[in-house]
Amino acid sequence: MALALAQARDRLNRAPLILLALAALVTAAVLMPPVYLVWRATESSAIWEHLSDESTLRALGRTLLLTASVTATCIALAVPLAWLTGRTDLPLRRFWTVLLALPLAVPSFVGGFVMVSALGPGGLVQDLLAPLGVDRLPSIFGFWGAWITLSVVSYPYIFLQVRASLSRSDPSLEEAARGLGNGSWRTFWRVNLPQMRPPIAAGALLVALYSISEFGAVSMLRYDTLTPLVYLQYTTSFDRAAAAVLGLPLIALAVLILGLEGMTRGRAHYYGGAQPRPARTMELGSWRWPGFAFCALVALLGVGLPVAVILYWLVSGLSAEGTTSFLAAAAVNSTLAAALAALAAAIACLPVAYLSARHAGRLASFFEKASYAGQSIPAITIALALVFFAATYATPLQRTLGLLVFAYTVRFLPEALGAIRGALLQLNPNTEEAARSLGAGPLKTFARITAPQALPGVFAGMLLVFLTAIKELPITILLSPIGFDTLATEIWSATSEAFFTRAALPSLTLLLISAFAVLIMLRRERLT
Amino acid sequence: MRRTSLLASALALMPLAAVLLTACGGGDDRLTIYAGRSKNLVQPLLEQFSEDTGISIRVLYGDSTDLALGILEEGQNSPADVYYGQDVGALGALKAAGRLSELPSALLAKVDPAFRSPDGLWVGISGRQRVIVYNTDAVDPAELPSSILDYTAPAWEGRFGIVPRSDGFPEFVTALRLLKGEEFARRWLEDLDANDPTAYANNIAAIQAVANGEVDVAFLNHYYLFRFLEERGEDFKARNYYFAAGDVGGLFLVASASILDSARQREDAERFIEYLLSAEAQQYFTDETHEYPLVPGIAADPGLQPLSQIDPPQIDLSDLTDLRGSLDLMRQTGILP
Amino acid sequence: MTQPILVCRDLSKRFGHTAALWGANLELREGGLLALLGPSGCGKTTLLRLIAGFEMPDAGEIELRGRLISSPSHTVPPEKRGVSMVFQDFALFPHLSVGANVAFGLPRGVNKQARVAELLALIRLESLAARMPHELSGGQQQRVALARALASEPALVLLDEPFSNLDPSIRADVRDEVRHLLETVGITAMIVTHDQEEALSLAGEVAVMMDGEVLQVGTPGEVYARPVSRRVGEFVGAANILPGKLEGRQVECELGRFAVDAGFSGLADVMFRAETLAISAEGGVAAEVTDVDYYGHDQMVTARLRSGAEVRLRLLALQPYAIGQQLTIAATAEPLVFPRQTPPG
């Protein structure tokens, strides 16, 4: 054992320099926003006053409570959903998979709005219940609303990762457990769940970091965590230093969350098995319909409600003219930028993920953890940081598609990183060495052995980036080429002035493109 | 020993670098406008300007405050020539950073001195007034207090909605401080807070809440209602109520335009502002955005209280641009977190 | 005597603070099959990985066919060595069919289809070319892995514990088949194993490795019958060690006095292989049975001598023995003697 550990440690020493250099480059790019944040914070003359202010501490408490509850809820939702759609004979599995991934693509300002419209006072649900004599629902505002909304929009982070890992997990372990006399439920708890731990942890990490940096939904639902406080400093006081100071606890929280995730990783296992086979389908029996109802309920909350509200906008609106003209361009722009971001994030996180999976060590671990910066800092801070760096050090890049894609990559790299790292960990490293000893050079080995095997994970990561980049707003507004309208900016522009009907078509288009992206990924999954 | 992926990664990063370097948008000589106003509201007007003058433009639409923050970060390399926004706090921040340049007096002279910066750094384009929006089922407008100061009465406990973060409320607090004194403002905010007002993230959410009966009244800008009436029809259960003449609640705010110190297309920028102040454009604001035109001789929307009848509190709008003291006060009194 | 195809000279390799190899030397003759035998953690897999090119040595060098392929300052990448490896877990490419797996290493210009067919025929899996690896049994996967390694006719094939992942019931058959295959092809091969029986039965030559060093290389018979040290002797087969004293050409221990050929005198460890001890009707020393392991074809009987020392006897299973039974034991062959060591640990 000691030798095995020593071998693992030694791997870093032999991690090729170019790999280290690439990972360092990626990390440096990703660390630009936190560096900017700290630098701006030092301009403040009242750092401690801001940090120790009662309102800051209260907001920190709320942030902790919300993050913990949302993360736990997302795990509780996502794991059974992934299992039901991935490994059982649930009716309409693929349909549910697509639907259940979609909440991720609902912009959070729309998600918050939808929750208020549906569950708020005088909303759809109350209207439906009114005949039953219900004239007031429990208030959606505050913790409960923020908790439900964030859980419903962010559980797909875990769902998609677990789903991808199920498609590559080794069924023989499970069969062995069954053979040892464990029932299906015990097998699930004792074998499948521990096997799913890495993707669950990777997804939960994204959910937790997303929860601390989320603005749109929490502000709509009036739950003042730290991030709305940061926005408040920006948008009312224009005090960029004070905003940065309030961002510091977010960095500290992110470090804490990363540390917790590191502890759950434990002694990371290697790959699942020598010869992965397609997994067996579990028969649900009498659990079939409860499982079906569970999927339906979550899909209803996550997709059904937004679509219902959007359709309501569409049919109830009177001023629908003038929408379609710029819709096509916005759809193309959105798809292009999000697809490029997905590709760029997947490529950029490869050296970091590879280093972390194959040359584990302190430096590799630092590179990996640092790469999560983008997910934990409010989007507006990332946008302003990159606006600043581009304007100061790279003026030719200002307002280019390249810079926008770069910013998306910085923001969403962690989403691809977890998925790709997980895929590399599950890949049998001996197959790479076997290829080398059969005469294949590093490139051929990567192209023909590593990449095809890691592909489901890469696609899952790219899908996450695509779904979240396509809805991104503050970064899009502040960094996109001028005149580069996207669906998200169209939706925001319309809803911010109550042009709900005009918001309807871009919203539906956004969801359709996202659904299409999920379908493409599922197709790849079946092929590999 | 070489592990597999490096060379591949290196090669794969190259297209990324290529995208970054080739998608170059710099060196544009079009007039660049940062428009902190809804694209749905002003795009037709801006396109008309381009068509009429032959000046090609590129417009960045976004939130007024976000765009101002962007300009501050971009520094002298900002591509923006014109900042066209609706947030006086943003103007204050840009002014404090020395980012606004003086406008020609001919442009400034087109509007009443009350609607422009005394140092000539910005000029008002269109106006909006602070009003009470009320639920038509829950409230009889005859019973509404005609002064904002009376909404802290016990009768309004739990019935009052505000949007403390943006779009006029901090400006109102500043006006309150200027007109009634710091202590009065503090006490009023404390009373307001004690009355358990509901704080909304934005005007749209607030007006929707009024129509849904979540709150009975909300303190907002006047023109959002018209958007809802267009969108939802006359059945929409909210209407505007105007404060009594001279009441501090009836603050009159403007959307304004300014030219940045770093502007490269100054001449075109001036022509653009001139266009916004033209009869044609001012008429557009009247007809399409339900705002008040600011250039004399253009009549306001007949659905609005006529400009001549409004007697806003006598406040120099440029005094409103520094909101920091008001925000501190709002925080201390619990209105803001 | 043919030239050695592979020469490993003074190879050392550390992982952190642990030394995995400590000046290991090894030579391999063209066409030979060498078993690298050692307890787990002795560095044999590290040596294999150095030869394959997956690790670089800290000191020493490796030559293949007279060409330097590895030294601390110079390394030929694995794919340019002509050394192919069969992994313990076979490491078949899960996303490629059996045929594609076998064809993977074939150079351009070779008629791949024909060569794959030829190899699959060799391993008697010609009908399974289109199967995916997970659709094969363990033994079939093993053969495919071997065929894949042989496909491009490498100078040397390395097999890392190739039989340990197989069901014990088929292990012996697969072993014979692999040896037969390697002989048919006439390729030089090296098998790493910790299983003495496997090493002795399979290979033309056995190298015993311990603590990062190659201690002895020889034919199975030599290694078994004339181990260079007590530890090697104990490792390659069941052995009984009794304290003794060497005087001239005679050694004296609890089992009696024996003539031996030794280059030293004084205190000695006297080693009797378990099968060289027998139940004796006339003469011998008294002992009491303390344990019996019954294997069917034979049995291992443990007995306590008067001194308290325990010895093991490999006996035919013709007669049952019971714990507590009194026996008389005698040696049927000369023992081996080694200078007395203080027991390790």
C-alpha cells in the first residue's frame, strides 16, 4: 500500500512539463476574477467595517443555510431521478431524461419570475385552488421560495453527472453484491450509491457554488444572501471596492466547500472494472408508477411551470408584434456562443482534469480547486473583471466573440471539469499503456483510446456548459460584441419592461435548443 | 516519460486561441451607444436615427447600472461614445470618475435647466414621475393619501410595496433628505420600516404584485403601468395615482444622455443627442414609451397627468446623483439589507 | 550460447522514500521464456514497467538487442521499443471489437484483415472477431490480450501476472496454452508472477527477485534445488529450517548428521524440502502431528519435534494422519545449508 501511495505521489514528479504548463495557463485565466476581486477589495478603506457589519453576517448566515439546504435537496432529487431514468424500466425514460435536464437552461431571472407567477400570491396555483376555498398560499418569499427555486433549477448539475457515470459504471460489482445475498435496495445503498459518490460530489460541488453566487432567483424571491448584497453595492452605490469586499466571504465559502468536497472524495478509486459492460436494467415492479409520478412532479416544477407561464405570456399578451425579426439571429448567436463555450471549456479543462486524475498531487490539486473559482463568484464580478483585464491589457479582444467565449469558459469551466475528471478516473489507465506498448504514440493513444472512452463524460460536461452558457446574462451583456443579441438578452430585455409576449418566443426557443442539445448528448451516450 | 494527452491538449487549445485572436471587433468607427434602456422601447428610434442621418451605429443594450460599471472598468479604452441611461446614480458614478464630457450649450439649451446637469455633463431626454400604483379592487383612489409621507400611517401596515434597490427610491430618499432634513428622513424611513413594507426586486415584480393583490399599493415610476395595460388589457387591476402638487413623493426623474470623455465619434454623438431632443424623437417618447417629453412644445400622452399640472418638488436633479448617503440611511433604517 | 536480447544493468528506482528497485540485474536470451518470481512488493512489476518504458530508472540502464533503450538520461518511448505488454487485467480496449483490438498495433501497410484472422486462428477465436471484449469469458479475454501483444511481432512480450485474474479451475489449462502459444510463435517472453508453481512449471528460466534485487537466475530445477540463500529457498518451495552446526563436510541438526557440500563452517541454517522428509519405520526422530492440510493428491503434515521446532512433510495421501499422532521422521535426501542468519524482523 505504501508503495502504491508513493507511486501515486511520484506521478506528479513525472507529470510532463507541457501538461503542467497548460494546466497553469488555464488556472491563471480562471483565477483572474478572484485576483481582481481581492485587488479591488484592497481599495476599500473600510474592509473590516463591511465584513463585520451585522447585515453582512446575517447575509452570510442565510447563504450558508440556503447552500446547505439546496445542496442536500438536489442530491435527494437527482440521485433517484438519474437512477430511474438511467437504470430502470421506467416508462418514457428518454423523454424524462431530456425534460429533467432542462431546468438548467431556464435563466434564473425567469425561474424566479416563474416561481412568483406560479406560486406567489395571486399566481397560477392559487387561481387553480381558489375554487376550493384556498385564498392564500404560504408565502413563497424568503427562504422557502429561494430554497425551492434554486433546488429545482440546479439539481440537473447532479442529475446529468450521475446519469453519465451510470452509463459507464461496471455492473459486475453490483452483480457480485447481488450474488452475496443483498437485495436490490441493499445493493443500491451498499454498492451503487458508493460508486456514484464521485459524480454526486462533483455535481453537489457545482450546486453549492452556484447557490452562493446566484443572484436572479434569490433577489426575485427576496432572500438576501451575500450575492444580492454584492449586487446592491455595485448597482446602487457604484462602490466597486465595497462590492469586492463583500465578495471576499464568497471566496472563503468556496474554499470551505471545496475542502468539504475533497474530504468526501477520500481515497479516490480508480476505474470501475476491466471490461465495462452495459448495465443491467432494473425492473421496478410495483415501484413503476410511483417512480413515474416522481419524475413527473419534478419535471412539472422544473419545466412544466416555466413553460406554462411562458405560454400564458404568449396567449394573454396583446403586443406580440415585432418579435420574430430578431429571433433567428439571437438563436444563432446564443447557440454559437454556448457551443463554442462548451467546446472551449472541455478543451481547457482537459490538462487540469488529466493532471488531477493521473498525476494526483498538491500542485495538481491546487490547479483543480482553483479552476472552480468561476462558479463561486457572482457573474457580474467575473464580467467586470474580464472587462477590466481586456480593456487594460488586451484591447483588441474587447467586445469580441472570442472574449465572450473566454468569459463563459472561465465561468463554466468547473462544470466541464468535474465531469471530465470523473470520466478519466473511471477509465482504465492500463488501456493507455497497452496502446503505447503496442506502438501507438501519445497522440494516437489519446485520440483512439483515451478520448473515445472518456467521451460520455466529456459530452456530459459540455452539455452542462452549453445549458448554462446559453442562459447567461450579466457576462453576455458586459462582454459580448456590441449588437450581438442572444436569446437571454432578448428575454431579459423584454421581461425587464414587461414585454411578456415578446419574451415568450425567445424563452421557448431557448428551451427547445436546450432540449435538442440534451437529445444529441443522449444519442452519443448510446453510441459509446 | 510522456503521458498521452499533452500534445493533443496543446493542439486542441490552438483553435481556442485562434477564436480569441481572430474574432476581432476593435477599430470600429461606428457611433457606439451604450443604451441602458430596454431594446424593446428604444430600438426603433435608434434605427430611425441611423436611417435619417446615414450615421451607422452599434448599440449595446443592457441595464443602466451594468453599462455604467462596464464603462468604469473599461477606462479610457471603452468603445462607448454615448451613455444613454435612466439611472441618476450611474451618472453620479461616471461623473465622479471624470468620465463625462461637457455637452455643447446648444444641446443643453433645448431642455429646461431643471432637466439637465448644471455643469453640462448630461441632458435629460425624457421624464418619468414617481407615483402610487394601486390595486383597483382593494383601494378606492379617493381614499389614497396625496402625500407619500402619509403612507407610514398604521392603516398601510403590510399593504405598501417598494423597490428600494433601484429606479427612483434612493433618489426619493435623497430628495427627502434635501427638502426635509436628515433627521426627518431617518424617522420617516424608520416609520416605513416599522410598517412592514414589501420590498421587490424590480418595478415589474412590484406592479405585478399590486395587480395580484399581494400588496395594495406600491411606490413606483409612472410608465410601467402603461406597458402592463398594453400587454394585459384594461382588465389589469392596477392604476396610477399622482401625488399632490409639490409633494416630495412626486419626484420627477429623467432618462439622460451624455458623451464620454473617451468618445471617438464626438460629432456623431452630438448629432445623436440632438436627434433624441428633436421633435420627432420626443413625440416618439410620448407615443411609445409613455414618458414625458422634455423639449417644450411637445405634448405629453393624454393619458398622463399633463406636465404643466405636475409640480414636482423643487430639486436640482444633479443633487440626486450622489446616492451614497441615502443608501447608508436606508441600510441603517432596515429598508435595505 | 546466444547473445542476450535484453540486458538490465544495476537498475534502481525509488518512489518517494520507498526503493522499488535496488541495483537489479537481469539478462534474457532470445526465444526464451523467463519467469520473474518474487513476493508482492519486491519490485518485479516496477522492473517490468521499466522494460516496457512506462517508468524511467533513477540509475542503471536497459539494452534491448544491443540498443540502449533506458537510462536516467535517455529513454526510448514505449511505442518505439518493440516491447509489448499483457496486463494483469488484460486492458482490452472496451470500445473496440476483438478484431480491432488485435489489429490496433499493426503497422500501416500490413494486410490487417489477414493478420488478425491468422492471430485469431492461433488463439482459436476466429469466429469472435466482431465481439466486444465484455462479451468474452476471462480466458478468452486473456487470449485476445496475448494475440494483440503478439500481432506486430515485437522483440519481447511482457506478461504481468497474466493468470491471476482467471478462475483457478481454468488457470492451469490457460497456462499450458499460453506456453504452447509462445513456443509456437517463438517469441521471447517474460512473465511476472508471485506464484512459485506457475513460475517453475511455465518457464525455461526463473529469476527470483526480492527487495528490489534479482537474487538468482536459473532453470526451475536449479532455483528449486540449489537456492542461493535461505530466503530464496524458502520462497520457491515449502522448506523446513532447523538450526545446525557445520563441521568440515558434516552438518548436525535435530534430524541427524548429514554430509553436505558447503564452503563455510560454524552455525548454519539447515533446510529440508518438505518432500524430502518421510515417515520412517526404522530410525529417525520422534514427532507429534499438529496439523494436516489435505490436498487429495498429497497432503502437508505439520509435526512438532522434541525441541519444539515444527517441520512440514509433503506426503502422499495414501494414509490419513490425525492431530496428536506420534510419528518417527527421517530425511530422505541431503539438506541444504546456509550460514546462520538472525531471523529478520
